[in-house]
Amino acid sequence: MENRVFDAVVIGGGVVGVSVFNELISNGYTCAIIEKELDVSVGTTKANSGLIHAGFDAEPNTLKAKFNVEGNKLFPSICERLHVDLKKCGAYVVGDDEKVIDELIARGKKNGVTGLHKLNRDKLKKEVPSIADNITYALKADNAYIIDPYFYTICLAEEGVLNGGEIYFNFELNRVTKSSGVFALSNGIDTVYARNIINSTGTKYNEVADILGAEKYDIEYRRGEYYVLDHSEKDIVPSTIFPMPSKAGKGVLVTPTISGNILVGPTSYVSDDKTITTSAGLKDIATKVSNMLTNVNLSKTIRIFSGVRSIIGHDFVVEKSKLQDGVINIAGICSPGLSSAPAIAKYVFNLLGLKPKNVKLQSITPYTKLGQLSIAEKNKLIAKNSDYGKIVCKCEGISLGEIKDAINRPIRPMTMDGIKRRVRAGMGRCQGGFCNDKVAKILAKENNIFLDQVCKEKVGSNYIVGNITSKGETK
Ligand SMILES: Cc1cc2nc3c(=O)[nH]c(=O)nc-3n(C[C@H](O)[C@H](O)[C@H](O)COP(=O)(O)OP(=O)(O)OC[C@H]3O[C@@H](n4cnc5c(N)ncnc54)[C@H](O)[C@@H]3O)c2cc1C
């Protein structure tokens, strides 16, 4: 590892850390991410509702409200630059209490949110025909989007790397020293040097703050469990449908995803930071959703999963450490952290006291997405390279060519889930039952590693275990 001193090192490659990384690089500064796992977007960023909220829910005059509203406005141009799909499908908050709807609209206006409307039952029923009988009012927010949160984060990280940023994977920070204004960050084997540190480690914030000698907080974890429904259900709702919010959060919602599935969830139970699913949580979702919509068929579930929020009181913490000069603390980034990430990054840039430098950014090339091409375009591609005609993931229609392209990019995915999150091989109805073996072999071959070194996601999650490499046939 080289001995260069970065202007900043970001600890943690979630959407917030990657946004800060990209912001620094885009403004002409040197930056690296250290990430304990094998890819970006493997923490809370991989497991959420994928919504860019309009911003009416956050309490006025909080960082949450400020960052959500600013972030919402930044998403369209960033996604255009990165060739990432972002769909403005709006959102409804539904219930039987007109007063709550009025309060939400007033709060949204205070936060500077436009495009908020109150609907009565008749109007709502026309727009969402499957609304349950007990629902009498709705708030409709025009400026809400759906996005694929991990694909967005991967592309943002790729752009940073293409423009000179470094990401060190499998690098779990466990020691920091400082000498002459330069931090040395070590995982016990390698060391990275930086003038500033950004702690963006999500649920692990306190452990890392301890290592840095920075402020620690009383963090509550809340687990959110979900069902993912098959593509067959994609039209059951026109956009995101929320119940009226409660103290526990925004409640169990039903939303289309950018890739044509339906998400139902999340729960919000006080928990530890483990991403497990429970029968109690799943039952709770089933009851709540049936009070809101009449056409959600949970027997069409293809996967269940959960994500964990870190909560500190009622706001985010984004600040300069008072205990450790040169350290920025980012903690308690629960919802709407995804929506807020671009604005958090700009705020952190200002906290660092840096002035933007004029740099010309190199653009990442768009991912090839066979599913979005016409027959003529597909045929042209296949004529040039027959790998695009070899379908590996039948459920999602993903070809060998797309998987190879995804590996040979600014950040080489090393894991099966890394492929899944880039091109969706293994995301469909069979959840990889038919294509996992093929994907593992492609990964091993393209990355020139043995098959038993291919991991599902985390360090140690080897897809194949055992001494099958002795004859060399697995390479
Ligand atoms: C159920 C649920 C639903 C949500 N829905 C939405 C939504 O629809 N819209 C929205 O705006 N927000 C939503 N959120 C919030 C959003 O997902 C989070 O705010 C956001 O993902 C937080 O990103 P992060 O980068 O802070 O953390 P993470 O994504 O968790 O990233 C932290 C990274 O730090 C790494 N790390 C930890 N310790 C170390 C170490 N010692 N050394 C190196 N690396 C380390 C981890 O491996 C991880 O990759 C939701 C959250 C949940 C849980």
C-alpha cells in the first residue's frame, strides 16, 4: 500500500460515505474509502425502501428536514450524470384522520416542500382503486422518487474511483494514530494516511468513534423487515402508499421498486444490529397492509429481508468532532438518510473548510441493460459479441456479456451479491437457484481466483467450501 497522504479518508462505503467520497473527488481533493467488507453498499444502504422522500415527514428546522429537501432536489441531475434510473412516481399517505393530513401538509410547507395535495376518498379511489374501505383521506406528494439504492451507490463510487479516488476493501479499521497533523489508519496489516477522517460507519459508529477518540452517542437500533413480491405484482399500486406516520416511523408501506417488484414493509422494532427476519415481524406487516390495501398478495413473495436503522434522538448527527481535531462524525443516519446523502456530502465538504477546485469529471459508461433494449438493438449487440446472447439468469434475462461487463469496471465486484446488485443476476423469482453456480464460475474466471475463494457477500461467506481445487479444475 502506498504512503501517500489523502486529503480525507472516509470510513464506511455506504451511501453516505460514498457520497462524501464523490463530493471530495468532484471538487478536486484526494480521498479514499476504507470499507471492512468486500464491496460498497453492504450495510443499511442495501436494505431499505429505496425511496427518495419528498421531505414533508421530517420535523421542521432539523438536519433531517434540511438534508431531505435539498437531497431530493439533487437526485435527478446526479442520476442523469451516472445513468442511474430514477422514477418520479410520487407518494400517498393514507388514513382516516383529516387533521393528520392537514398537519403533514403544513409541516411539508414549512420544510419548503412543493407539490403536496389533500385528496378525499373519491379522488383517491380513482387513483388507487385497491384502497381499503376504512381509508377516507390522503396526502399526495408529487416530488417523491423510487431508486435502486445499491446500484446508485455503486455507480457513485465507480465515478469517484474513475476520477482518482481509492477504495480499500476488507479493511476494518482497528487502530488510529496521529503525527504532525496526519492520521495513520490501520487494520493491523495495512495503513492509510489522511489529514481528515470521516466516520460514516452506520450501525458501527460508536465502535469506530471509540478507536478515533471522538464523541460517542446513545444509539437505538430499529429493525425493518420486508417482503419482496414477484414481477407479476408490479402493477398493484401506481406509486408508494404509506399509512399515516406514528412515533415508530413512517409505517408499513407498499411500493413499486425501480426494477419492477413490489416491496411491502418495513417493521420498526427496537432491536440489536442484526439483519434477521422474524415470524412476528412478517405477521405484523401482513395485518397492517391488509388495513390499507385490498390487493396485496403475500403468497407472491420471492424474498424476505431486513435492514437496521441507527437512531439518535430525533435528528441526524453531522458535525466536526470537538474531541478529535480533523474528524467528522456522521451518526444516527436513519431514514431519510438515502434521500439526504447528497446534501450531507455537501455539508461535510463545508465542515472540512475546503474550497471547491475546478476539475473536469470523467463520466462512467452506462451499464448495458439488455432488458431495456429493442429486439433490433439486442440483435446488433449479439452480432458484435455473442456473450450477450447467452442468458445466465433466466428469471431476470441477464446475459453473460452483461455480467462480464459489470466485472470489468472501475470497481471489480468480487462477490455473488456484488453481481446481483449490479446487474440483477439472482434477484428474480428463483433467487439464484438456477444461476448461482454459473455466476460463481464467471466471477472466478474473470477475477482469476479459485472458485472456493468466491464469496456470497461478506468476508468468510465462501460459496463453495472444501478441497476441490487440488486438481486445479475450479480456477
Ligand atoms: C428499514 C429501512 C428503511 C429505510 N428506507 C429509507 C428510504 O426509503 N429512504 C431513505 O431516504 N432512507 C431510508 N432508510 C435509511 C437509509 O437506508 C440509511 O440512512 C442509509 O442507508 C445509511 O447509510 P450509511 O452510509 O450511513 O450506512 P451503511 O450503509 O450502513 O454504511 C456503513 C458502512 O460502514 C462499514 N463499516 C462499519 N464499520 C467499519 C470499520 N470498522 N471499518 C471499515 N468500514 C466499516 C460497513 O461495512 C458499511 O458498509 C431506511 C433504513 C432502513 C433500515
